[in-house]
Amino acid sequence: MTNNQEKNTAPTFERSIGLISNFSLGFTYLSPLTAVYSLFALAITLAGPASIWWILIVAFGQLLVALVFGETASQYPITGGLYPWARRLWGKKYAWMAAWIYLWALVVTITSIAEYSAGFVASLLNYTNSASHALITTVVLLILVMVMNMSGTKNLARVARIGFWCEIVSVIALGIYLLIFHRAQPFSIVFDSMGILGSDGTYTSAFLSASLLGLFMFFGFEACGNVAEEVKNPSKQIPVAMILSIVFGAISAVVSILGYLLASPNLKDIISGKIADPIPAILTDALGPTGASIFIVIAIIAMLSCILSLQAALSRLVFSFSRDNMLPKSGWLSQLSKKGVPDNAMIVSCLLPLIICVWVYFSPDNLAKITAFAVAGIYVSFQMVVLAALRQRLKGWKPAGEWSIGSAGMAVNIMALLYGIMAIYLLIQPSVGQTFLDRWVVLVGLAIVIGSGMIYMFIAKPYGQSDAPENDAIEFSNKRRQLN
């Protein structure tokens, strides 16, 4: 902990997560496999092979954000991540709204990944992934992950490491195998637009439309900070773990997508939509039915680890929120089990996605829409922290954690904010659809979440129930330097 008041009031976590486990937690949450499998076909259809460049573009932008987060987490290594960072950088009301948006974005993200995972399970067990089967499978997966999370922080770290190696095998190792033994296209294909044009008749608009391939992938690194009070030497290790998550995520995704692209004998059929689900076809051709099944098992384990990391991050956010009396039933939600796990917050972190899964069962076409909202919501909450950090820098804040980027901090902070604004702009662009809701579903979703949060703030005034420190970045830094 970083403040005497928080030390005295917070329940005790067990510091059992080392650097590798903390990095593995962020990496499996980021999950290159999930993003590649979910969006490969869509990105190639929209912008062709050149869409792979979105991986590097977004990785660089999010690395800037991670540097800002790293300095903040180093000064404030507090469980909950974005919420306590926003509170200490700005104030309780601002932090409440940032965390409210982030909370619901995480809930929807867990729902999305669980629904995508159900398709893998159906493929492995050879049953039809109907709406009812998908609901049953998703419920089982979410409850299974909750039980694993409740078993203790050490088991969370172990599963995160297992998920990390499954990601490595299913993403990097498989990508290299495809490049070496099944390459059917030249490397120059990544510079080929293949005649694709956007809605305005140019390739630029087509390329921009494929940005979700990168934007959907590069969040999750902040999970390294969500469990700060369970990490050994968090002030030094959390920033490093976040950076490693992004760097290894970018390498993994590029290798994987290159493997699938260059192993595709006929990219034109993928671009035209004749091959609707190209990755299973490529894998079956390259590995045979047995090899493809083995890959699916590894992919399921990796996705379960991703859900595990997401659920752990959400539960710590709910716990941190409740520890400051910011939610209804805060006393119940802020309790820790004997194993040092916020079990009650974990139950809520499982129950909320389950409710949305039931809604998806009745409206399966809405899965893609809510996924888009989840990504936009996470980027908005990210940028609220980046903006708060920039505000403090302009007032004279110099981060006083054990990890810092020094004099480059201001420039990096400004570039991170500019990148985030552009990313949000791309995410809220109207989608194809006949109704207003279909076209502007992301903005509508954000408006509902922000509006409901503001109404609750106005009526219940949850921020007034907390005496947790706020807006003290400069004061805290000065005190820490005086002590040193």
C-alpha cells in the first residue's frame, strides 16, 4: 500500500505474484490468440493483408499509454488499477465515473470472450453451437473460472502461467511452423491492397475500417496493476510487466497473422467472403484433423486463462470500489476470504456476465455490437487516466515512484492522449446497419453507461461516503521525495 490510511483500512492480500506471473496475467488478459481468431477474417475482408500493420500501430500507441500507467502505478501500487489512479490524479467523482465505465466494459468483455470460447468447445466436442448450447457452455465456463479464481491467488498465478505458454504455443510456435513449412504467399503480400477500396473509393478508408484488429487486442496490460497489492515489489515490477505484455503481445500477433496470411493458398477467396472462417480451414490443411483438434484444446485453455484474468481484474476493481464505499452493499463486496480473495466481488464478477449471456441468447446478433462497445468503453476509461495524469503534469507533478521515464514523461503523456483520442474516434464510427441503433450502437452504449452512472452519482452521491485520499499526486510526490 502507499498511504497510511489505506494501510489501516484495507483487508490483507497475500503478496505471492512475482514478475513472471504478473506479466503472464496481463499477457493472457491481452490474449493475442483471442483477437487473432475472432477478427482475422473480418480484418482481411475489410483491408486485405495490409491490415496486419494495425497490430504495430496500436501496439506503439498503447505502449505510450502503458508508460503513463507505469509511472502512476509505481507511485500508487493500489489494488483496483484505474479507479485508485484516477482518484489520486483527479478526484472521487472523476474516478467514480472512470471506474463505472471500465467496470461495465470489463463485464461485456468477459461475456464476449466466454461466448467466443463456447464456439471452440463446440468444435472440439463436435456438437452444434446453437443458441441454447452456447448459453449452457458459457455458463459452465464462467462458473468454472470463478471457482478457479476463488481457490486463491497462487492458483491464479499458476493458471496465468499455463495460459501464457498455451498462447505461446498456439500463436508464436504455430505461426512459425506455418511460415516455415506451409508458406504459399510472398512476404511482400503485407504491402498489397489486393484491389480493395473503402466506401469513399479509396484504400485509406478501407484500411481504417480494419483498425479493430489492433484495437481489440491491446488492452489487458492494465490487469498487471489491478492486483497490485498481491504483487511482490509492485512499484518496480508492475510497470515492467505492463510493457512486457504489450511487446510480447505484438510479437505474438504479428507472427501468428503472418503465418495464417502466408499459408493461405487463395487469399482472394478469404477477401471475397467465399471462405467465411479461414483459420480452421488453414489449420486442417496444415495440421490435419488431429493436429487441428490439438490446437483447439490449447486454444480453449488459453481462452479460459484469458477469462480468468479478466474476472480477476473485474473482481479487484469491484473490491477496490467497494472498499471506498462507492457501491451498494460495499461492506459485503469488500470482504476477503481466508485465502485472500475477494469472493463476494468475484461472485458479482461472474453473475453480471451471466446475465448478459442470457440477453445474448435471446438476441445473438447483438454479440458483435456489445463487443464493440466494450472496446470503446475500455479506451475511454484509459484516456480518462491519461488525461488526469497530464493535468497533474501541467500543474507540476513529477512522478515519485521507483519506476519513471523521467524528462520524457510530458511528451509521452501528450502523445498517449492524442493516440487515445484517435483510437476512440475510430471505435465510435457508424457501422453498417439499417436502423439508428445498428449504426451508432457504440455511442448509444457509451451514452447509456455514462448517463446511468451520472444519474446514480446525482441520486446516491456514492463519492460522498468515502474518505479515501484524492487529488494528491503532487503532495504525495513531494512527501515521498522528502522522506528519501
